[in-house]
Amino acid sequence: MILNAEALDIIAYLKTAPSKFVSLPEITRRAGGRRRFEESPDWAKNLMTSLVEAGLLEVNARGHYRHRDASAPEKKPQTAAMPPLQVSRKLKAKVVGDDYFPSTYGPKIVGGDYFPES
């Protein structure tokens, strides 16, 4: 892709903050200068799509742009790797008998004595 002076201005401005996404009005205001912005506030709008398609810029979901660093490879989002489960001897499954659940016939308050003598 052959870049014109305006596209080079945009790329040069975005290189000043390589990890920061910048909005389109901010780019048109800062990259072209004040006079250029006053004459035509949307001068960079037509260039941005071609720069993104060429792979020179990245765009996020909010429509903000940043320079894509050519030296850094494109990263794919990775899912969190789960460590392998290690079953300890204490956690092995056991067969549960009928007496697993507490009985409903548990200790009762007899008279005024809460702790009956066994």
C-alpha cells in the first residue's frame, strides 16, 4: 500500500502512544494540526478504513484506533489453562451407608436438662 502524507501523519501520531487507543476526533485534531481540523474536521475518516484493512492500525469495539506494532506478533486470546486435577487419597469416593444422614431421633431436651447423661 502506498501511503500519502495524511496517512503518514496519522501513523506518526498514533506511534507516539503505541498501546493507547485514540478516538477519531482526537486523531483528526492532533495528527493534521489545528488549521487542517478547522477546515475539515472529518479529514481522516476516509483514510482510517484503508489503514485498518492494510493492517497498519487496530480498531477496538468503541471505534478507537491504535498503531499495530509490526514487530509484535498478533496474539490470539487464550483460555485459562486449568491445572490437572490430582485426586488425593483423602478425596477418593467412598460408599455411603444408610447411616450417613443424621437421624431425626437425635438428642432431645428432656425436662429442663439439655445435656442428658449417657
